Amino acid sequence: MVAELNRLLTVKEILPSQPHHLEVHIGLNRSGHSFVHRQYATYPFRVSRALRLDPGDTDRTYLYMMNSSPGLLAGDALRLRVTLDQKTRLYLTDQSATKAHAMAEGQRAEMHYAFEVKAGAILEFIPEPLILYRDADFSQTTQITLDPTGSLVLSEILVPGRLARGEFYQFHRYFNRMQVNTPDGELVFADTMHLSGQQNRFAASPLFAMMPILANLIVILPEVHLQSLSAALMAIPPKPECSIALSRLPNCNGLVIRAMAKSVPILKTYIHHALITIRHLSNQPTLPEIPK
Amino acid sequence: MPPLLPYLSPTIPTPKFLNMPSFPLTQQRLTLMQLADSFFPSGSFTLSHGMEAMVQRQHITSAPEVEEFLRLLLHNRVGSSDLVALVHAYRASVAQDLTEVYRADRCLFAQTVIQETREAQCKTGQALLMVAQSVWVDAQLEDLQTAIEAEQTPGCHPVIFAVVGRAGELDEGDVLLAYLHNFVTGLVGAAIRLGVLGHLRAQQLLHNLSSDLLTIATQAQITPLSEMWSCTPAIDIAQMSHRQLQARQFVN
């Protein structure tokens, strides 16, 4: 019976089986250091060389994704795949905020991420914010195949317009689906958001979002005591201009942190402190400065 | 011997002034009322869905804000997530396909990322199942109980409600409306207990929401299970932080 259910719950990979615009495969060398075993990038992406930002943490590779286009444009359908072999460690980020530009009605841009985190591997994916410009229509899927002994820290920050110029929820639509599966394909959890822009009757309501900028942090650490981690993450000094809460994820040893704030730096600072806390509690070397 | 209930006898016509429909339909209506009634002890009336935290933090202080909160929850979570699982489970239950019922249940559980909501879904679901088993004799209800005890399926409230509605011989539309009525009256009751809504305004609010209920029920009937979503950032944070409230009347 359970086997039958598992088969039915096996969710088909949500990414189309088309060529990827960026592929990175992290391997482990004989010294136990993570390195870029294989990489491929085509327009608009490039990947930095493998960096060792912390000389005391040679096990981990730091990589920057670079996008040479002005941002997400109508008709874009970008696909990225990152694979972490057993026991590898990767900190992945990008250089600057992703801008979803104006699109004609009926057109949209898509971005599809596929991550595979094998046994004992640790992925930290901390991208810069996504800004939804007026008339943008953007759909993003993130498919993560996570070994039960693999670790994941993933953040996302969403800015609903160019706020400084008064642009607020003027985009058409934003869709975001993150799905974590076991290597057998069983669904661990999914977090799906469908955000209307111009048609959003609740956009201005403080009951929808008291502050304009939204963020999520997903933390899955199979060997960490979640209660201690929760307490430590909630002890990070709160700022008056932000609201943060966390909860335990289903079917795994992980947490989801939801946050909203009046400005991006507040959320970036919180995520930075959260990463330091996570590394400390999971006995990993401390987070070095990530130059941008 | 005359029938005990002569007006239900097939040989004696129902008095026209009662305008009573046939017995099965009357029975259906009574079941609908029983299931949707706050008197039905499913435990869902112990939930505030984040409203208590918002009231204590002064984010909800008035009747219009209660109405806004309800509309937000209905359109951005209940209709797009709970009802989609309910519809799928109801159709699977009608088709006697319990495996699909469990799939809907586990999908809803996996997509409910907030622990407080998930726990409340399971507790109220199992309370409903327990009560329903004492009312209706139905093999699926027994199988569901066995599957929950064996941890094959979590037993989320909307999914259990769907199977109970089918066991009570309600049609899909009635099950949807009963679930929504149950949900809305529970929250309106919570608002009254929290002191942000009066009884008269509560009735106006229930009336005002009727078109929203029809809209989201219709939308849920055409949404595939794989397209469930939710988007209630401030309510999520309120629900997550509910446990930190110093005094609580509600479970979440």
C-alpha cells in the first residue's frame, strides 16, 4: 500500500526536458575538496571561477552566477541545473538583483531551476532579490531533489515593483513553485505562490502584507536539533521595520521562515545573520564576507 | 399498522403547503445542515487561522477588517488549496478510489508548509472522522481511520470532510458549500469571541460573503490537484507566531 502511494506521489519533474542555459556539476576531489567538475553556460549566463572565499574552509566552493542580459524579458525560458555530488558543499549566489521587465499582454518570462543534492552534500543558494517591474509576467519553478542526508539553505526576496518611484504591484502576475522531492521522487513538500499584480484586490491591505518586501528562507538540516535552531533564529535581534516568523516543514527536518520588511537591506541582513547561525549550529565554518 | 411517519409514506401524498421534496432529498438537506452546523463537533471551531494573533497585535480591530481577513483567506488559501484537495478527494471517494483520496490528502499535507496549520488540519480531520463514524456506517470511513492509524495518510480536514460528505450522500456542490459555511461561521464565531465583531454585523458579513463562496467553489472544481497554491504572507506570519502569544483562546 505504501509503495503504491509513493508511486502515485512521485511527482513528474516540473522542468521541461530541454537544454539548460547553465549547468554546474560539483564534484569531490581526492583531498575532500569540492570543485567544479563540469560547467556549461550559454547566453545570458556565465559562471564565475570556483572561489575559496574562506581559506579555512577549503571543502566548500563559492560560485557566482552572472547574467549578461538586462534582466528577464518576454519570451525568456531560462533553465539552470546544479548537481552536488556526495559530501560536496556549494555556496551559490548571483551578482545583482534580477529584474523582470515589462511584457506585452499574454507574454511572459520563465525561469526553471533544477537542483540535485546528493548524500551528505550541502547547498546554500542565496540569490539577490527579484524585482517585478510594471507589466512583468514571470513564472519560476524550483525543483530540488534532496537526499535524506543532504542539506539545503535557500532564500528568496521578492520586491513587488520599483518602490522608490512609486511602482507597487503594477506587474501582471508572478508565479513561484518550489518543490522538494526525495531521490525516489516522493514529494517532501511544495510551496506554491500565485501573486497577482494589477488585479490584486488585496495588494494594499496590511492584512495581506504589512510591509512590501517579502522573503522566504528554507532550511533543511537532517542532523540539527530543530528546536535549538528555531530558538537561535528567533533570537536574532529583530528590526522594527520587519516581521519574521518560522515554522517546521512537513516530512523533513527543516524550517520555513517567512519575512516581510520595508526595505531589502533589512531582509538581507537577517538572512546573513541566519546563515551565520545555521552554520554555527550545524558545526560548519563561519560564513565569510561574500563580496558583491 | 399505519406508518410511524405518515407524511413520509409513499402511499400518502405530502401536503402541498409543506412543499416538502421527496424523502431522500429531504434527508440530504438535513445531512447538509447537520454537517455545516457549528453544533457538529468537528473541532474546527477552536481555530482562528491567525486571527487571534492579528487581533492581539491590533492588526484587526473592526468588522471591515474581519471581512477583509476572511476574503483574503478564502480567495488566497482555502479556495486555492483546501477546496482543491476536497474536490479531488470527493470525486475519488465517489469512484471508490481510496488511493486517490490518500493522494489528495498527502498532497495537501505536503503543500501546507506551516506546522500550525498542518497540525490543526490533522487534528480537526481526525475529530471529524471520529464523530462521522458514530453517525454514518460507511466502509470508507473505517478504511480511512485504519490508514490514518497506520500513518499511510495524514487525515487533513478537507479530505475527511469530502469522504464524510459522500458518506452522507451529499453531492459535490453541497459538500463544497457545507465546508465553506463551516469554515466561515467558525471564523465569524472566533471574531465574535475575540471582541472585534458583533452578532448583527456577523450575520451581515456572512450574507456579504455568499458570492465569494460561490466563486471560489466554482474555481476549485476546475483546478487540478497539482496546481494548489496559497499566498497569505501576513496571515502566515500571524499563524506561525500564534504559539508565542501569552494568552490564547484558540489553537491557531
